[in-house]
Amino acid sequence: MTLTKDESGAGTPEADDSYTPSQRRIERERLKRARARRATAIAAVSTLVTAVVLYLVVVSAPGWPRTKETFFNGQYAREAFPKVLEGLWLNVRLLLICGVAVLVLGMLIAIARTLRGPVFFPLRFLAAAYTDFFRGLPLIINLMIVVLGVPALRLEGVTVDPVLLGGTALTLTYSAYVAEVFRAGIESVHPSQRAAARSLGLSNWQALRHVVLPQAVRRQVPPLLNDLVSLQKDTGLVSIGGAIDAVRAADIIVGRSLNYTPYIVAGLVFVALTIPMTRFTDWVTARMDRRRAQGGTT
């Protein structure tokens, strides 16, 4: 704080722009930094010790030499990697196309389940039956029925492409899960929001489209992203119909060499593809939690 003279010559206080933290605050910040460095060092040491112990346990196992040769062979890993990457492009395309189809179909089913009035009972019943059936039916069985059963019917004009049929099976199963996610989001919006929209002259459909659905979708972004992560992994199941994806490409090499290293390569490629989406999902979830804690609506 400094004094300046006004026109009358009297001294007036003037705030000092520079901030000088107190000694107690400086000490507190120093202790916090020291504690953070200590926690980081402990975490690093414990992680290193755990990794070393696990490594020693694995390599000291009696069957480790044979396991290393069968599952971690560098020669077969180098041979499989380019072929697995080539097949992975099919998995990525399936994820993109099926992901869009799942979101659209899941939204339509969720809307059908939330329609009001007795006249919409058949739609609500069919939507509920759909979600109950495909959520209860194991995905692998659904894939076998669609990929192997549809061609056996020999229907005119119906494709027998295992990629299209496998994508259809994935869409049918995941739409049921996503529909329930959307329905939970729609029902989480307070009825007063819809009532306020109706009082402003919006129709039921306009209130749903412009007021309810935007809030419902924003609230359900984390679980929707989790479903897409699961869909990304399950695209590898289309290989049961003969489609040459990353898993099938690895399976071909395994069948020829009787070495399982290509499976490890395919698994690591899927993990590398999944981790960014998982971390993005965690970031979105944490961001939304912070906004809620600060009083936000999303």
C-alpha cells in the first residue's frame, strides 16, 4: 500500500499491483510440491518392483521357453503384422458404418419406447420386445444365425456377403443396448422441461426434438462412447463367417504355422486402437462431472 497526494495535498491510499505471498503460503506450496514429488517417486518405484516381480515369475516358470516360442515368436510377429493391419481396415470400416447405424436405430427404438398414449402401445411393445430379445441373445449366436442362417435360406435379392451380414448382426445387437442408453437419457430429463416447451407453443414432437433429446444425448455421451468401444472390439467376430479382418488374417497364419503369435499381434493392435477411445471417454466423463459439480446441466 502506497500514498499519493490528491489536489488538496492530502495523502490517499493506492493499491499496490504486485502481489507478495505470505511466508506461510510459500511454505504450504513448498510442502505440497514436495508431497507430490514423493508420491510420484513412490508410485514409480512400486510400479517398477511389481513389473520386475511379474517378469521373474513368468520367465522362471517351467513352461516359459515353450510358451515364448509359441506365443511371442518375433519371426511370426513380423510376418503377421502387415497382414493384420490390412485386415484391421475392415474392422475400422465396420466400426464407422455400424456405429452410425446403431446410433440411428437405437435412437428410433428409444423414442418408440417413450411414446405416450394408448395408440402407441403396439410400438412400445415391439420396441421393448426387440431390446429384451437382442440384449438377452449372445452376440456370437446372433452372428451365427445371421451369417450362416440367412444364406441357407437362399432368398432372392438377399446378400450372402459375410461382411454385410456380420455388420447387420452387430447392428441388431448393439442397437438394443444403445436404445436403452438413449431411453435412460430421455427419461432423466425432468417433465417440467417438456411442459415448459409445450407452454411455449411447441408440439410434442418439437419439444422432444428441440428440448428433450439434446439434453438426453449430452447426458448419455459417456455410456454411448463405452458401447462404441465394445463395438470396436466385437467387429473381430465377423471372422466367423469368413470375412478377412484382423482376427481372420491372424487365424490364417496360425493355421499354416501352428504358432499363436499372430493372435497376440492382432490382440495388441485392437488394444492400441481401443486405448485412445477409452481415454477420450474418461476425459469426457471427467469433464461432465466437473461441470455438474460447478452447477452446470451437462
